[in-house]
Amino acid sequence: MNNWKIIRRYEQMPDLPVLAEIDVLVAGGGPAGVAAAETAAACGKSTYLIEKYGFCGGAAVAGLSGTICGMYMASDDTGAAPEQVVFGFTERFRQALAERNGVTEPQRYGKTYTVTHDPLVWREVADDMLTAVGVNILYHTAVTGVIMDGETFKGVVIESNAGQSVILAKIIIDASGDAAVIARAGLDTYFGDNGRIQNPTMFFRMAGVDMDKYLDYFGSDTICPPKVTEDILKCNQEGWDLPRHKIWIFPTTRPNELMVNATRLAGQDGRMLNVIDPVDFTEAEVFGRRQVRAYSKFLNQFVPGCEAGYVVDTGVEVGIRQTRSIVGVDTLTNDDVVNCRKRDDGICRTPWPIELHNGNKPKLHWLINDYYDIPFGALVPKVGENILVAGRCLSAEHEALASARVTAQCFEMGHAAGVAAVKAIDTHTAIRKLNVADIRKTMMANGSAL
């Protein structure tokens, strides 16, 4: 971490070419980054989006998480129809996926619902939405340094195979998921609960499934029935290595295909893996792929309909649930979540349960027939001007983040960040001094339910 390039003073900029001087720079092309960049550019702001891969999607695509979680209310009535409470950019993106047959109808997930998307269609929808409004996308590019004037962000250093250059921007939105821009400036961040963070997971897709036979055995709930857990435990007694006992399996948009969320990745010495560290990241990738083979063998042998199933692919990277969080002007607390706190400064509804992955099985705390609001201040770092974040690196306590980090909420946090960036530029107002009521009003005009 000590060899990061941190450029502290604006007058001491490096001798690098200035690629562009723009209004809004978005770092990271996951759901939050796509929403932020599209929102800002649609309002006429010159906008660049920097993404390390050759496509957008973040954990939803590179991590193959494959679902848009967080749109629907939870209920104890398992026969209740899906009740959607999150709209705005989230619904626009879902509709664009649906127009290309790239998303399923709602599927039962315990006490709520989710939808499964096609990761290839996700990439194409993001490309088209961003280019349609004039976002300048730089794939295969990373932010490696920051340009600072005291505590004010002036721009970033980017690097690709073409070399290094500088982008100067009026507002920067850190949608990296890892608070990478914030950290490169030396601002305060933290990891989970005193360093304890959620496990990563290696998702995989299985094709060649007899879906009628599979659904007759597994059922329509994407969370596995007790009989599957019992078989996993029996296999482990016989020497198998299946560390996660409650697995989730989602039918996809493709015929005879399942998306499987089954693995649980910890260090081989038992430690918790922090994928900010490339040593831990590498270990997660290697052993994640090995676990995929173990779980696919289990499905072949113990889940009817999967006898002839085969692994199509795994994530480009392990599915990351948590790394750094910023120290924000406001913080989403565990109590905010469990008490379903509503706020005048809320920029996103969240009905998703606390879904905590840091033990032998996930912890689920359901929010029944209710939701809470994510405050705008959780996107604004306590120190630092001309910058805000969007996505899972928001300022949140450990269990609160286990609810707020999912795709629908990342879309809406990005939507809010994009609106805030536009308003800050148009009114010459610092991000932290913006009137949140104005941000909410614009978001609602864009279709968000607040």
C-alpha cells in the first residue's frame, strides 16, 4: 500500500499529458458507476468513465453475481406477489434488459424476490446507455493517482498500456467498490467490523440441466431446501470439501441453465480473505475455482436434473461483497437497517435483508413489509472536496452494509451521485452543502420512489 502514487499538491502536478479537462469523472463501471455516468452525461456534463475491465458490470458481471437484488419487499406470506419498491435508474436498466430477453421474471428468494440477468446482455445494455448520452468510456484503464489542491480533488492519474496521463475534473465519483480514489488520496477508510469483512464467493453457471426434473426436486425458491443441506453435510462427513451448507441456485434466462452461488472462500489457514491484498485475492481465485468443481460434482450426483450438467464459466473474478468503506459525513447504522428508518435525506429505499456472509452459513435478517432509507451523507467523505462515492464503499456499519451493498441500491446510489455532481457544478456549491431535497426531487422526476 505504501507505494501508491499520491500526488498532494495541484501546483506540483507530474510531467504527464493532460488527456481531458471535464465536468465529471467516474471511477468504476459497476452498477453505481454506470448509473452515475449516464445520469451526469444525460444532463449535458462532459463525463468520463474509467473501468479496469473491457466491459461494465463490476460484481454483477465480472463477479457473476447475476441478480438484481433489492427491488422487492419481503413478506411472511410466501404466496404474496412481488411488490417492487425501488424504481428510478434501476427500473430503467431492468426494462432495457427485458427488451433484449436479458432478465428473468421475479424469482422467489426466501421471503422476497429477485431477478436473474444475462451478464453478456448486461454489458451490452451498459455500453448502449452510456454511449447514447455521450459518456467517454475508457476500458482497460485504471486510476493510479490523484491530483490534489490541499483537501480538494482536482483530477486523477490514469494508466493503461498506452502509458499514463491526467484527467482534470470538477467532480469525481468514486464508484470503484473499494474506495480506491479515496484511499489513494490518503483519506480515512475502514474494513468492516474492526477488520472483519464478508467472505468473497466464486459464482458459476451450469448448463445441460433438465429443468423440469430440477425444479420438481429443488423447488421454486432459489434458497436450497433442507434436504440439499443435509446431503452437503453427509458428503462432508465422507471427506468432501463443501464449506457452505446453504446454497442458492437461480434459473437463468437461458434454456437448461442455472447460476449457482455456493462457494465460501476463506484462507487455507482459516483467516478471513481481504481481496484488497493481491495475495488474498489470488488465493480466493485459485481455491474458488476448485470449490466450483466440488460443488458441480455434488450437483451432478445429488440434485436430480443436474446429472448431465456441466460448468459453463465462473466469474472473471470472485464475487466481492465488502472491502473498504469511507468515513462519511453520515453513516448508515445497523440500527437504521433493523428499525427500517426513513429519512428526509434518503436517496434510496432498501428492502433487502441483512445478508451477512462471514461464517459457515449466511445470516439473513429479514425486513418484513418494510424498508429503510440510505442517507445522502453516507456517500460524502467526511474530509475531501469535489468528490463523493457510490456503491458498496459507502459509509456503513458492518451489518448495514450487508444489506445496502446489492445491485438495485448501487444503481440508485449512482443515480444520486450523478444528480449531486450536476447540481454541484451548476450551482457552484460544495457537495456537502447541497440541498438534499433538491437531489431527491430530481431523482423522483427521473422515476425514483422516495
